[in-house]
Amino acid sequence: MKKELADKIFNDFPDMFKYRDNLQASLMAFGFECSDGWFKLIYDLCNNINTFYEGKIPEHFYIQQVKEKFGGLRFYISSAPEEVHDMIHKAEERSYFICEHCGKEHQPDDGEYTSFYRDDLPWILTLCDECLDKHIKKRYAKIRKAKEDYISDWQKEHKAPFVKGV
Ligand SMILES: [Zn+2]
């Protein structure tokens, strides 16, 4: 997640991230290890937790790590009552319905949400159709370039003419 968005969460809920520079207690020094599309989901979750504690975060409560894993949000905390765990669980479940890149949610007329979870890729991702398309194009461009670089290196080494399409 880009710095300005991460800073907004850190600045608005400083007591939840009090150990963010202490690598023994928390991994928040690495920031939010997911893309910008989940900013609102994470911000709202922090806000709900803050409201639950009526703005007074108890000493024992802090956030240890926030990241994407296997296409879903993971939100690790020290310890908390069941209500807080429920909020976290709901946000983690919802992440599969929110594009991790652009934050788009699928809201068809019938009110049924559609998952953006893609498990048919080399890496599991949660992306809307447009972002998936961009992601695939980018990936193929990268693979193509790696192949071309490999061929030209081989060509240099062997001083062989490169025939396109062979
Ligand atoms: Zn998207």
C-alpha cells in the first residue's frame, strides 16, 4: 500500500499501531502488505475497532501484521474480545469481494455480491475483470521480455543469427 494511505491509517489510529517500529512485537514496520484497493476496508475495520473501544484502545491491544495471503486479507492482532475478532473475520471474508488493486466491488442489481477471487492463476489474486486483464498483459510482457533477453544473450554467446519465429 502506498505511503500516503498507510500514513492516514497510522495517524488516525496511532494507539493501535503503537509497536509499529518494534519488530519484536509487530511487523507493521513493513507497512500494510497489500495493494491500495483494500485501503477503505482496512480503514473502516480500524475505525470499527476504535468505536468498539470508544476511542480508548486498551494497553494490551495492538495490531501485529496486515497483509494479503492467498488472495485474502489477513489482520493479526495481539488479543481482543470476541466482538473484535468477529469484525476482523468479517473484513477478511469481505476482502475476496473487493479488487485488491482498485477497490472496486461487484454489486449487481440483484444484490448478490460476486467474488473476485482468482485461483486459476500461478498466484492467487483478488482482482476485478479490468485489473485482472491489466495484470495478465503486464505479466505476459514481462515473460516475453525475459525470453527475448535470454535469446539475445544466447545469440551473443554463440554468435548465431537469430531467426524470428524459430
Ligand atoms: Zn480492479
